[in-house]
Amino acid sequence: MGSTATDKDEMYKSVIGELLELSDKTEPKKVLGAYNYKAVYQTNLQKMKLFSVPILEECAIFLKLKVRNEDATKIYKNKQTLADRIIMKIESHFTEECDECAPKWSSRKMNALVLGPLFPPYLEQHSAQ
């Protein structure tokens, strides 16, 4: 049985809320707070691009995205690319449901395998339910 719109809204709010709680710096909180799960991609991209590169980089680092090479050169060629990666990383924490077979799938689990967990173990256990 599929998720209702209310269930999805709660899941989106929960993920954003968890990310906001985990950040101890204001820069990532500003960027995460600007993300709107109900908005289309282009709207979120335009909102993200309003932030300065240093603020976006702080958010990217919080989300465990690498922003600089070993020689300190920037990985992302422009603000739009950095903002895009932040949006994709935020959205990678959302649980989605397959329309055909209905199992829930979360790339959060895949990210944890590749990059290590973003959330502390007590939140990982809670969010896996």
C-alpha cells in the first residue's frame, strides 16, 4: 500500500529537521532552511544560488560533500554546480517508494555504505523504521 501525501510530507519534514538539528553551524542551517521539498528543482536551485560560495561550501562540507582537492583547488566549477550537488545530497536522504512494487528505498542506506553514516547511530536506527 502506497504512502499518503501526509506521510511523505512528514518524512520530508523529518529529514530536513534531523539535518537542521545535526548542524552546529549557522551556515548549513541557512541553506537547509531555504530548501523547500514542495518546490520544483529550479526554484530550489535559484534559492540556493542566492547564498555566497563560502556559505554553500560550509553546507556542502556538513553534508559530507568534498569541496576542495588536496591542492586546495575548488572541485565545483561554479556556484550553480555546487548548489545542484547540495540539492541532490539533501534529496538523497529522502525515502522513496517504488510505484510498481512498493518497497521503500532510501539512498541514505547506500550513502552510509559508501561514505559512512551522516546521522549518529541513534538517529540512524530511528530513521530506518
